Amino acid sequence: MELTYPINFVGFEHGATSGDVITRDGEILGSWTFIKDEEDTGEFQFFADGETEPMFTEGVAFLSSGLRVGMALSTICRTIRDWHDESEPVEKVYGGLVNSA
């Protein structure tokens, strides 16, 4: 499976309403789900690995608008990426030694 983006909602491009959230490097961060409401709205939810409550959500005002769905997906992926980047230890190299900040 090709992971094109820094954060990938696996299965979304094929019409799935849930799946894994995986980084481009293959790290599984958790899962996603998409809930459709009756009034042409919906919500993306991200569950961190092992959690039962969503860590992040992003609403979609008009499901009939592919642009709005794409924007919501982009926003939640950016939020997940920021969270993941902040939780990763930053490595600094000093004179050939690697230290975690």
C-alpha cells in the first residue's frame, strides 16, 4: 500500500467510513471514523491508538460539497500531524553525539 501523505486515512479514498491512521513511514497512530448526519453534515473523528474517545474531530458542513469534505480531511490531518510531531522526541546532534531533547 502506497502511503502518499504525511498522515493517511486508510480506506477513505475507496469510500470507507472508518480505518487506520498511518504516517507516510508506516507508523500506525490510531484509527478514524466518519459519521454522517441526516442533514447533509458529518464529522471526522480521530482516535489515538488504544483510546476509546476521539482525540480530534472535524465537522463537515455540506457533504454534497467535495471541496468541504476535502478541506475538513486536510484540517484534521494537519491537526494529527502537529500532535504527532510534538509528541516525537527531537534529536539534536552535537559533535557526533545524538541527544534527545
